[in-house]
Amino acid sequence: MNNAFRDIRAVGFDLDGTMYAQSPLMDEKIVQLFAEKVLAKKPELGTIAAAKEFSEKKYRELESRKKTLELVGYSNAGEIMEGIFREADSAQFLERDEKLIGLLHEIRKAKEYVYLVTTAPADEMEKKLARLGVKKDIFNLIVNGNDPHIAQKPKDGNVFSYVVEQSGIPAGNHVYIGDREKSDILAPQSIGMRTIAVANEIPAADAYVPDVYGIREILL
């Protein structure tokens, strides 16, 4: 265990890109469908290639596909994203991960509170967890894309304040694990949580691991 994390009592996880690695096959369909929706609202972009470039740039800036769709004029962006996720069916590319399952059980035994915060819609989240072999009851709390609290994840720390309130554990005793700077590192840090960056080296994070399995050496 890393001494800097010795007082951690609550461990939170992002899902996409954190509990499993994104693959080109998983991303390709989502990016295509997303760009098509953007092009429908911004025909001046002209081509699907230009729409992809525009939409992915905005997605990187906002760290939210839903907010990108709102930016181009969709009032029902959440519903559209649910439809994109269903059509892309990225869960089909996932396989049971015994190493991840074992890690989560170790963390659940060692820590007081384990939770999942994801912008993925509930049905998409459930399919992905099922494919990974992760049972929902391993988590004390799940906040997904259908929960009104999740709307604040990419913007500020409100969803994490909600988690702290639900857990009854001070923010300073929480660590959140994710792969995105704004939504997974800066947002939880804004209320006093510590963070671990997965896959992407993010200078602001308190620690970095190349994959989720690396958190064992830090937290256990």
C-alpha cells in the first residue's frame, strides 16, 4: 500500500476507459453515429469526416458527448446518446475479467465503501458490467447516466458531493479512479477527494496507473 493513501476508506470508479480499456472497435461505431447526429444539426460542416473532427474536438474539450449534442442544438441529448449506445452495442466487445472481479472483491473487503459513477445510461452500464462479470452488488452505490446527479459530473464536483453525503465518509477519505482529467480528476478533487488516473497520465492526479489492476499496489 502507498502510505499517501493509507487513510482511504471509500473507493470510487469510473466505468468506460477505467474498468476496461477502450478499443478502436468499440470507439469506431460510437464516433460514427455521434458525428452523424452532429452533422444533422450542422450541415455546414459538409462531410461526415468534418463532422467527426468537429464532434471529437468538442468532446475532448467538454468530456461529455451529451453536452456536445446540447451545444449543437439538441434538447433531448440524453435520449439521443442512449440511442447511440444501444445501436453501437459496445458491450459486445467485452469479456469476463476474472482479474477485475478479484480486485473489486479485495477492495470491497478492505474498504468501507465502494461506488461507481458513470455517464453511461443504466441499460448500457448493466450490459457492460454483466459482460465483465461484475455484479452490481459489489458497489455500495451506483450513479449512472439516468440519475439526475450525474449531469454535473463533467462540470463540477456536485455528483461527488452527493456520493460523500450518501457514504457518510469525509471527502478526504475518498479516492476516485478514472481516465478523464476534468470529470474524473479535477471534479472530485474540487471537493477534497484524492484521485488515481488510469491509462492516461494526468499531472493533476495524485497517482497514475497504466491499467486498473495497478491500483492494488496503491490501495491494498
